[in-house]
Amino acid sequence: DRPGRIAVIGDIVDGRLPRAQIQMRVRHKDGHLVWVQEALRVISRDGQGRPRRLVGVAQDISPVKAREEELERLTAE
């Protein structure tokens, strides 16, 4: 999922997006995958428009993704 995240961050940094929310999988230190939702935005830029500060919040949404997968499975049955 890294290429998609990098592209979205580039869009925020370059000013094409004012903010973004990304859902991605990350590998936990013990090896299993965790779904994370990340909200990002630039809160200040310098005189040339370059970002000075990017803030974000990340949340583990693995339980939500598990429920979505279960609903899809039940719907398919």
C-alpha cells in the first residue's frame, strides 16, 4: 500500500489536495497485517508555498475491516 500513500502525500505537499484520508495495511512488528486509517493535512506553508508542517492522525481500523469482510462473505452466501 506504500506507493498509494506516497502519491497521496505528494498531492498534499504539492497543494493538489488540502487534506486526505488514507486506508492502508501496515505490517506489525510481529509480522501480522494491521489496517490503519490515516488523516493528513498541511497546516502551514512558507513564503514559496512549501509545506512547513504536516499533521496527521492514525487509527487502527482492523476490527472495522474484519466486519466489512464478514458482511461481504455473508452477502455472497
